[in-house]
Amino acid sequence: MNKAKITILTFAFALLFGAISTLDAQSRYSDTELGVILGEPTGISFKAWQSDNTAIDAALAWSFGDNGSVHLHADYLRHKWLTVESGSLAFYYGLGARALFSDDSKFGARIPVGLQYMFPETRLSMFFEVAPTLDLIPETSFGVNGGIGIRIFI
């Protein structure tokens, strides 16, 4: 991939993360989560709650597919709370963007769907998600991300 395409991808992701940072997040102790995701991709996972039902999540990770690459993604998520005896369980879905940086860099969209469980009386949460992907640059292709992860409210 040539330097011009890499520069465009980097600029697009900088704009995306800049937009995320301007959202009005609540300033409560439990609005930010940090942890790991294991799967495709595997790496660091971050989530910032915007309200009781919306959040932004992002990851900086390693993609084992696509000949190995650095994977960045950010998603806007909506949550539907489910009734459970203990803790909190949410079904979530959303829309986001992703970039893979390697010899064959790609940029496209993600549509994550998952479940997140917040353990009672702890700062831990666990999640499982599947995210169909649609890469648009340098060519159109479909794929799937997915993983399981754990985060701590910081």
C-alpha cells in the first residue's frame, strides 16, 4: 500500500477519535472501562459510557488474520438491559469503523453485536461480541471479527 493511502487512513482514524473525544461523557467514576479482548482481534479494549444505554468502545489490537496487522476500531453502541438475578446483563449492537495497518492496509465498517455482563459488587465486566465487517479501502470485502473480553471500570 502506498504512503498516500496510509496517510488518508491515519487521518480518517484521527478524525474519528477526535469526534469521540468531544462527546459529552458523564464524569462518574464508573463511566470508563479498560481491559483486553481475545479473539480476532486480540489486544487492548476501551469503553466510555455516554449514558445508561449508549457507549463508545474502541480497541488497539493485533489481527491474526490478513497476514497479521495492527487493528484499530471504534464503535458507537446501544444497549438493551436484560433481567438477571445478579449483576447486570446487556445486549448491545452498534456501528463503527476499523483500520488494519500492514502491507495490505484496509479501512472499513464494523457492525458489532454482543452481550456484556457486569459482575455485582465488583468493578469487572465481561463481554462477548461478533462484528461483521465491510472493508471499503483498498477494495470491498466482507469478514467477521469476534472475541471475548474482560474490562475493569477505572
